[in-house]
Amino acid sequence: MCVMAGIDFMTIAAWLGHKDGGILVGKVYGHLIDEHRQKMAAKLTIGLASVRDAPPLEVVLNSSGT
């Protein structure tokens, strides 16, 4: 529930008493974020085109890693 609400892994891990900075939470529950975002995006429509018909977004990091 926390992951799907958008709470970051580090915060969830701290609440659970984990000392790994969210790595375990991310490995176990990370797939939920993509699935949830895809389901929510499928509900959106912009103008006459559905977001469902749009190509997937890609995140590109610059050379500094941000």
C-alpha cells in the first residue's frame, strides 16, 4: 500500500527498521510501482487520444547520473 501511494523505499525501510536504505523493499515491491503507474495512466485521456495509446516514457540520465 505504501509503495503504491508513492512513498519512497528509503522511508518505508526506515519505518520497518531496515538498515539497507530501501534496497530490500525495492527488490521485493519495486515491480508494484510500474504496474500501478501503468494502470493509472491507462485511465487518463488527454484530448481525444488516450494515454494508453501513447508510447512508453523513457527516463534518460545525463552524464552526471541525475
